[in-house]
Amino acid sequence: MAEFSRDLLGLEQRIVMVTGAGRGFGRSIARSYARNGATVITVDPDVEMATAIASEVEQLGAPAIPIRGDMSVVLDVMNTFEKIEELFGVLDGIVHVTSAESKTPFVELLEGEWYDLLNADVKSSLYVLQQGLRYLSGGGFVTLVLPPLQREQPHVAAIRGAVSGLIEGATHIFPTNVRVNGVIPNRDPVGEEHDRSLVRVAVALGSMVSEGVRGQLLEVLLPDPPHQPEIYDLLRELP
């Protein structure tokens, strides 16, 4: 995806909330919105991580507010949006990064892990969209980052399907001036340098270049992560 100018993106002085901002895709997306002039609200269940990424955003020259919030807990979600309204009175966009991981084979999946996946990704997406409908009625965007395609187990595919259904349904009921879209990376995050394609798509979906784009689910092909040298390769290089 080509780079856009800041004037074309039109993100200066916009208020953007990024969930899961303390790590992975969320951290990279928060930093990119900051570089493009947005005020970034960094939300993470870990308050130290939310604060750390807020400091990074401020070092990039953009205002930032850290908020501790677990988007799978409805009271946390409500409190997060209430704090934003109290501080700014307005919200221009939301990037919600799903957080659940599962490396458990399908036949070994236990009920507890299944409910954890539902809570982390489906419930959190539902709550973010519910509150987004209330706080973005004047216009804006919601972008959901779904579990990567490399997680091929049927239970993870079911989570992707459920979140995709929420995007489709929300698009039908949200005002036409609110854009709801989704992004599906092909793999897990490995670092900002190697995840740029996904970050650029997430920023573009929140910018003026995507005006009128609604209900889309975009697959993003990321490059293979850098090869980690085997221990015997490292030993071979020792004097």
C-alpha cells in the first residue's frame, strides 16, 4: 500500500481510541496514528502497558491519554467511553484489536478456553460496537483487527466468523456517516518494521481516503517474519 500525505489522511486533531495498544498490532497502530497527527487514547488491560505506549505516542509529538480497560468487561468498556467523553467530549474513531490466541488443537479444546476466546474477541467486539454506535453517531469509524488467518483451527475460524458477522450487522444499522470495517492479517504480529502493511491499512480506514468505505473485510498479506538463527549457527560464529 502506498504512503499517503498527512494532508490527504486528514487525521490532525482527530481523537482515536486504540484498544490492545500496549503490544503487537495495537502498539504499532497507535504509534502510526500519532505520527499522522491524531490524539491517541491508548487502552489496554495492563495499565503499565497503556501508560508506556502513551509515553511513546507523546514522544512522537502527539497528545495521548492512557486508560486501563478490558474490552471484554462491559463496565470497563462503559467507563472507558465515559472517560473519553469527559476529557474530550467527542470521539472520531476506534481501532479495536482482538487479543485471543489459541494454539490448542481442535480436538483438545476445553470449554474454559473456548469461553475465554469468546470473551476476548467476540464479546469485546460486540461491546465496542455497541458503545461506538452511541459515541460516534455524529460520524467517524470503527476498525476491527481480527485473529490472523494463520490460526487455522476451527474454533479460531469460528471467532473470525462471529466478528465478521458483527461488522456486517453493524454496517446495516450504523448511520451512513460511521464506517465499520475489518482487517484480517495473515499472521501474528512480529514487530512494527515487519507489520507495516497492516498498520497502513488500519490508518487508511480511519482517514479521509476511505470516506464511504463500509462493511469491508480486508485481508492483509504480511511478509514472512525474519529468520531466527539456530543456536548451532550462532555457536559456529564464536571464535
